[in-house]
Amino acid sequence: MRIAMIGTGYVGLTTGVCYSEMGHSVICADIDEEKIRQLQQNHCPIYEPGLKELIIKNSSKGNLSFTTDIEAAVNFSDIIMIAVGTPSLPDGSVDMSFIDEVAHKIGQSIKDYKVIVNKSTVPVGSADRVRKIVQSYIKTPFDVASVPEFLREGSAVKDVLNGERIVIGIDSEKAKDILIKVHEPFQIPIQVTDIRSAELIKYAANSFLAMKISFINEIANLAEKVGADVLEVAKGIGSDSRIGERFLNAGIGFGGACFPKDTLGIINIAEQVGHDFKIMKEVINVNRKQYMRIIEHLNAVYPNLYGKTVSILGLSFKPNTNDLREAPSIKIINDLVKNTNGNIRIRVYDPISMDEARGVLPEIVKYCYSVEEAIVDSDAAIIVTEWKEIVEQDWKNLSRIMKTAVIIDGRNCLEGMDDDSITYLGIGRKNYKLKIINL
């Protein structure tokens, strides 16, 4: 099949490349000339494991190409997939301007039957919105469908090629047959449903996972107060098949492009029809405050942080991505600088995302290129992102180069920190030794 992927962000680029890996002829289109130029030269503009290799492979085979000519991409294809950004607006609603812009362009360009697919995460009713815009330009028959993405940054290629399900929302047998044919090579279970259910499935899935994260973080906060260990609690409840162990890792909250936006989005969808989605509002409230547990732990050790050197290990919102959107690291660093009026030394290390961080972090931040460089002579090391380059260190020995061996583990990713010379604080952990240091 011939597929046009409009938009080359995480979703569009990864999905388009993986469709080409399945043997489809794919053209990825974007108005960003510099990004397309990079892709045409086999340079991947985002960090996503395995993606660059597939770009090179399928470009050389001739079934993957890149263009800024949206009209040419539309007329090349049998299927047009819209994968442009849908960011949150200040009121929590979804900015549909990019979707609308693409729909107008499709309407102006289309010459024969196409299946137009919303791949972006969009509110319920967005397929009807796209249909109305395209119909305002043409009388040519076409169908609109919803095929939501279920990608995780850092494992997006795997999630497309080896996902758990493919959801296809349609209102036409012709579109159904075409989209099933496109997705059959993946050999992944396919759920065919109506369009509005497909649109809601994406929001419901991400909101439920966000709810699990906020729930276990609240359990972690409670565990600290009652003397329990959240790791044991998570193990105990996660072994229940009705609950499951995934997304029960207590820490400092979720970030990235999806969960923060989609939780706000589903609340706004509910408000549009007069439904007060109270549980999701509280999920967001819990998450907004959770990063502060790190600062509270740090203040418990150092009531006065003026003049201290603090090492921040990990900047991206999760490992294996350079995405800093809604990353807890940014909030932690900004609060530390604000709370000390800038009278603090902050060193940071991240194996991938430091270039991106330079544009968003305060000028006083020092960028380091190894864990050792970041923590030498520091008063505290804060693990914010569980990169293997950070977790797999020999922390018992490494902590000896610190001025004071204070390790605050925001992801509960270290084990065996029972050395009397180390002050280790996790999130919701029972077995740590707290030393108040008034230096």
C-alpha cells in the first residue's frame, strides 16, 4: 500500500518508518525543511533506539522517502495519515490548529478516493471535524478513520513492530478492508470499532496508566509516614492479576508529551459534555506535587542549601529519549535555584539530552559528561532519570568521591545501599538512614 505520513515527530516518523519496514511504500511529509533535509541525508532528528537504522535501511530499499511537498504526498498515497502535534492549550483543551491545517491542505489537494486517518491523539469527534473540512473543498469520495498510536518514547520502534494491539476506528467497510490489509503484516491483534470509541480508547489508556502512577506515588508518600516500604507494597499488590505489576514504580511523577497532555485532554473532553471527571483531576494534582518529594528529602538532610553543590543525574523525563517536556528534572532544578536565590551550585549529567537542556535550564547550571564529573566533591546526588549509565554504577565506591555521600533516589532504582557511610533516601522506602547535616 502507498501511505503518506503527514508530520514527522515521534509518532509520525516512527510509525511511517515502521510501515515501510513492513513493505509498504511510505512518504513522510513535513513543512519543516531542515528536518526533511536531515532525513533525506539519513540523519535522524530525534533520539529513538533503532530508528536511524530503519531509516537508512528502508530509504536505500526505495520504499521510504521524505518531502516538504504535502500535495505530492497526498496524491501519491492510498492512505493519508495525519500525525501532527496536538499540544495542550492553557485551559487544558487540545490545540487542533495543526490538524485543521492539514485537513485543509488535503481538501485542496485530493483528486481521488483516499482513506484519511487520524494518527495524532485527538479529542472525540475529531474525525468528523476532519471530514467536514475536507468535504468543504471536494465532492470526491473519501473515508476518515481513527488509528490511535500506543507508543512509548524510548521503545517506540518496538511498540509499532511488536505492539499488543492495533485499534482501527471506521464507519466504512471499504476503509475497514484497506486498513486491515495495511496492518495485517504486523501480526498484532486488531480491534475494529467505531471511530468515537477508537478516539476515546487512546485517552482512556493513557489516563488509566497515569492514574496507576499517581496512586502508587501516594502509597509511597503514605509508606514513608507509617514506616512501610513501597517496593514491598508494590510487589504485594502487583502480583494480583487484576492489578498487575507494571506502572507501579513509585517515584517523582510522570512527564513527557503524552500523559500530562492526555490527562488534561480527557478532563476537557468530559467538561464539553458536562461530566466532572474528578478522579483524573486528582491524578494531575498528585503528579504536579510529586517532584517536590525530592526537595523535601534534600531539605531534611540540609536545612540550609545555600552554597551547597547538588548533582542532578538524568534530565530527560525517562530513559532512552532526549525529550524534556514536563520532565521533573527541570522543575527540581528551577525550584532549587529559586529557593536559594541562585546561591547553589548545580551540576547535571544526562547521556543524551544535555544539548536540549541548555535551552531551558538556568545559566548557573554546569553540564558534566560523566557521573563521576557530576558528583565529585558534591554535597548530594539526586537520581532523576534511571538511565543505565547511572543505575549500573558501583555506587558504594563511587560515593567516596563526593564531599558528603548523600544519595536521593527519585526512581528507587538503586539496591543494596546499606553502607553506614552513605545517606540514601528513596521514595517511599523504609530502610534508609537519615542524617541531618548542618554544614
